[in-house]
Amino acid sequence: MNRSILTVVMIGLLVWSCADTAQAAADREKLLKDPGVYGSFAVFKIDGDWWRLDKTTRGSAAAEVKAIFQKHADTVTADTYLLRGLSEKADFFVRVHSMEMLNNQNFLVDLMGTTFGKYIQNTDTFNGITKMANYVPAFPDVLKEAMKTPPDPGPKSYVIVVPIRKDAEWWITAQDGRGTMMKEHADATVTYLKTVKRKLYHSSGLDDLDFITYFETAKLDDFNNLVIGLQRVNENHHNKQFGSPTLLGTIHSLDDILEIFSR
């Protein structure tokens, strides 16, 4: 092959590689932002026998976990969070997104089938789907604009997950009645939109829950005040379950999580 043809081929391969990488990044962004995406939250407690294994064995098991994340990277995006030290009931959780719930299941089955998986107990799993906002279109223009306030840039150290179940009266209330209550709910959140990032998952029929509320923040005091404000609005009377469990943890990369658990 002459030099000019080789150059064209190499440039083509480079362009293809860059496009492929960009597509992978775009897919993650799409899964985290678009409606119609399935989310699963799998919460785990590590068995005491894990810590009795020698460090080399724990390190090898951690590498096996990393391989599972890589194996499923084309169908799911998975994020990891540390609960250990902030919860006596669980040590970490994984949040998984994909366009098919089956992909979430396959990923979690493979994760629990690893050597590490033999030493973890799945204490809770929440499943839901993202949707377009139901009530925001009917809000006053001023409130709709306020709801578009982006969170402050910079890292968010903390994650909070609050599962919610509504009572029967909520679901038989007319749409405009629920809309009025959700406007009051939204008004109570405006002060904290810049410091508390939020995401909502719909779970009715997919789980025993109705909603999974996910939050990231660097200011736990703001989140505390946000929840106090939401407990004062009329919509709160229809919360049959709020938390139980509430997950409070810190945001960590997979490498960080594996390093902590393989020490």
C-alpha cells in the first residue's frame, strides 16, 4: 500500500474512532436527560466475610466487577454511590439507565454473578421510567421560567434518593386539582433549584412505589430546608410513603468504589 493510500486509511480510522467515542458520550447524555428511559436503583450490603478475604483476592474480584461494567457499556450507563459510613443498612448503590428494562436486569444479574456478587446482599431495588413533566405546562409563565433554572456548576458531593408512594385519593383527584397542589410544591422548590439538582422517575406499575426522587447537592442544609418546605404543602398529605428507605450517600466513580472495597 503506498503512502498516500495509507494516510487516507489512517485518517478514516481516526475519524471513525473519534465519532464512535463521541457517540458513546452522546448516548450517556441522552440516557440521563431524555424521557422514556428506564432507571433502576440497586442497593447492596457487603457481607462480613468479604473483609476476611486477602487483599489480592479482593483486588481480583474488583477487576471482575469492572469488566462487567465494560461489557454492558454499549447498552447501559451505570453510576456508583457510597453509602457506607452514612447507613448501617447498606454500603453502596448503583443507578442504571437504559432504553430497555431488560438491559438493566442483564447488567445487574451479571454484577451479582461475579465473585464480589457472592458477598453482597441486594437490600432494595427501585425501578422507574423518566417522562415529560406532567404539570409544568399549566404553570404560570413566571414559574415555568423559574423551573428552568440550571443548578450551579461544580461538583455535587452528596446524593439523596427518596422513594414515594401516593394514596388512592391523589390518583382520583382531578388533573386541575393535582395541578394546583403541584404548583404549590414547585413554588416551595424555587429557592433551591440552583443548589439541589433533581430528577424524577415514575414507578407506578413497575414497582410498589409511584415515584423515585433523585437529588444531588453540595449543600445538605439546603436539601434539609427543601424537604421541610415540601412537608408544609398540601400535596404532602397524599404521601403514603416518603423514604423508607431514604438513601444518603456520596458520589464516587466506579474506580473509587472498587478501591474502597478492595483495600
